[in-house]
Amino acid sequence: MSAIFKIALRALRRNILRSFLTMLGIIVGIAAVIVGVSMGTGAKAEVDKRIASMGQNLLTVLSGNMSRGGVRGGFGMQPNLTVADYEAVRKEVAGITAVSPEARVGGAQIVSGNQNTPVQVSGVSAEYLTARSWPLRGGENFSETDVRNANKVCLIGSTTAKTLFGENVDPVGQIIRIKNAPFTIVGWLVAKGSGSFGQDQDDILLVPFTSVMKRLSGDTKFRSIFVQAESPDAIADVQQETSDFFNANNRIMTILIGFFAGISLVVGGIGIMNIMLVSVTERTREIGIRLAVGARGRDVLRQFLTEAVLLSALGGALGIGAGFWLAPLLTRFAGFPTLISNASVIMAFTVSAIIGIVFGFFPALKAARLDPIDALRYE
């Protein structure tokens, strides 16, 4: 068997450029398989990780792409959740009482009269206060109509109200400017205190998320979606349904990548078959000599099949290497980390070897069935 392998390797080395071009389809296909599976696996792991409990009945879906730097410094989240994601969770996930996205405005300076302060401005839906169990100290919540029309209204946190208007001064009805756009304060939030990481949750302005998109930032993505379950007993089911929804979207992407990878592998397999047929024609006299000196048909079959499998397996190995190189690069575009498993590598290499067997069998069989006399006469 080692002699057959050495002969096969020598045959491939004789035409290195042709061998590489033949492997190209396999390389592209296997790389696509590795990238597709790694994206699907990474997305599922990230969704399961990021749908975490936040309180008795509250879940949050966070953007998966962690980025470093920016105006705030440290670690931040790159928004990649869409309005379609929010609407789908709202309509399709059972057992929930409130859903709200959150879109943040970076570097917002709030001005009221001669007072100004940097404040976290979050674009949310009318259900945000319900989802966060956050009551109002005064005024009222903005409405679905305000969200639909992107009205310039806002809810103000107690710390922000104190900074702009003073201690215990009712800010409802006041007009402030956010990025030079006038917003009317319609509600005053009850103080919540520090969050789990020590941040002041009351230094905040809440505006309709549509107002953020159309009037403040122009961004159409969210950093998170808050989901409130009907009861503590329902939270596990809600978490599972929400996770299944996002994983289903990721599966569609994986299937599409797999489809195109499959086409590339078939094209690569056809390329191997064509080159092996050319090789059989070029080496007809060599085959005739081997048969004349005692080689059996199955020896010739095994020889050419080994060459086809070796060609395909080398392409698979290069494709796996390309997949390992490409997957981390795609992380920044995918919005979540990719995850390459040992199973996907084994699967990809096995598929490449099987392609060599399937598409190399016909040329190998043709070589094995050559008549030695006719083969020796071939010019």
C-alpha cells in the first residue's frame, strides 16, 4: 500500500500547478463548510450565553459582538439586533407580558437652560417600564403613538432631573435639548439606585426607539431586547422559545452557506474526475506496461483511486486551513464569535475523502479495464 501511495504522490508532483487548480474547488467548498458550521455553532453558543436572566421575570437578549474601545473606552457592545428581531419576538414568543428593544445614543449632551450634562440616552418601546418593573414618580409614560410617530418626548431619571433642575423639582413638562433636538419631558422615573456593576441607573433619559433612529443617531440596530415573562414559572419556557427563535435564524444562514459549499464541492469533484480521465489518457502506455508485466486490474484501480483520494484529501486539508484562517476574520462581520469544533474538522476531511472516492472511481475503473495490447499500441 505504501508503494501505491508513493506512486500516487509522485504522479501529483509531476503536475503541481494542475493538481492545485484541480483542488481549488475542494479547497473553497471545505473552507465554506468549516466557516458555515463554525458560524452556526458560534451563533448558537452566543445566543444561549447572552439570553441571561435579569431579575425575577426578566430576560435580556444582548448583541453578541463585543468590541473594544470607542468613546467610552473599555468594553462595549456593537448593536446588531434589528426591528425585525424585536417584532418577531413580540409576536412569536408565547408567555410574555412586555417586550422592549434598547438603542443607545453615544456621547449625548443634554441641555436645559444654562445647565448641561452628559447622559445615557436609551431608545425604548412603550413597554420598557413594564418589562423593567420601573414605576413613574410623576407624569406618564410615552405611548405607542409616540413610538409610531417618533415623537420628541422623553422620560427622565431622578439623577438627571436633579442635575438639570435641582433637588425635588418636578421636571414634567420641561423642554430639554438632546443633540440640539428639543424633547418634552412627559414622565419622571422613580429612583432605582446603582446597577449590578455599580453604575447609576437613574442618570438616564428614555425616548421612543424610533426617535433615536430618525432624529438622534440614524442607527437602525439595537444593543439589547428586554423580555418579561408572565411569571417566574414561565421564564424557562420563554428563555427556550426566545433562544430557539434566534437559533432558527442562524440555522437558515448556516444552511445557505452549506448549500453553496455543497455546489462548490460537487464542482470540485467533477474537476477531479476530469483531471483523472486526462491522466488515464496520458498514461495509457504506462498502464499497458504495468498490466503486461503482471499487474491486475484491481491494482490499477487501486492506484488511480488512491491518486483521486489523495488529491481530494489534500484539497480538504488546505480548505480546513483556509477555514481556520477565515472564521476569526468573519467574527467582526457576523456579530458573534465563530466556534470551530473537532467534529466539523473531522466531518470536512471525511467529506473531502469521500468526494475523491466517488468522483475518482469512474476514471480508475476505466484505467483498470484497459486492454494491455491496445494500451501498448497507444501513441
